[in-house]
Amino acid sequence: MVTALSMRSLQLYAPAPLRVQYDAAVSAGVRWLAAQTPVTTEARAGQVLGLAWAGGTRDRIRAASSALVAEQRADGGWAQLPTLGSDAYATGQALVALHDGGGMATSDPAYQRGVAFLLRNQYADGTWHVPSRALAIQPLFDIGFPHGGRDSWISGAATNWAAIALALASPPRP
């Protein structure tokens, strides 16, 4: 995901005088992404997005998207790691990548199962709670997001991904 987001940033914000160097870096990033075999949902989502944003081959984008869809769980969600349960962070991220990078329609059954998972697990205040799996390396501070303490950062990110995925699936309004 970091490679994909870095490549996208270079594409969108590189200063004109350095465009050639940045384009070469993006091309190298695409080759690197295409050669990877991701083991996490975030890495799979990043591969789909990065290949799509930076001109990966249609076959490679399709293969990466298929690998991501194959990780969908029976409950309709995705998990961050194979050993964890489905959560809103991985599910939202997978759905956004499949739609924006892989071209999946929000009416696709896999997308709709993901939407159903998100809606079933959404709190009344509109957020999602995801337990942190990060090691505590700095003192915690309250960021003002529900599900505070150790879980606030990942829950905030999960809510962002999930909200984007649901917004993509919402019918257009006049």
C-alpha cells in the first residue's frame, strides 16, 4: 500500500522540472508491484490500486483483483491477516481497491456481500471498532475518536475506508 500511495503521490504532485525522474520511479514501482505475491489484504489492495493507477497490464490488474476477491470470507468481510477475523478496515480497503483499481461494479455480488458486512458491524454513531494489533511504541493520547485508547487510530482508519466503500455503493442523488 505504501508503494501504491507513494507512486500516486508522485503522479499527482511531482514538480514539472522533475517529471522525468518521477515517472521513472513510478515505472519501477509498477514493475516491483507486479512481481510481488502479497500475503495481507492491505498489500493485495495496494497492489490492485498501484497497478491500476500507474499503468499495470490489464491481465496483472485482473489477477491481483481476483486474488483479493478470493480472500473474501463467508461473512462477506475481509481480514487484515489470514489468522484474524473480518473487520471494517480490511473490508473497506478491499472494496475501495476492487472498485477503484479493479473496476468492480458496486452491484457485483462480492461487493454487495462486503457492504452487508459493513452495515451489520457499524455502530449506531456511524463508526466501526477494530482492535489494534500494533505494539505500543509511544504513549497513547486521546484523538477524540470513539473506541479510544489503543484502538482509536485503527478504528478511525477503518471508519474512513468503510465510509468510502459505502459511499461508492450509494445511489447518486440529484
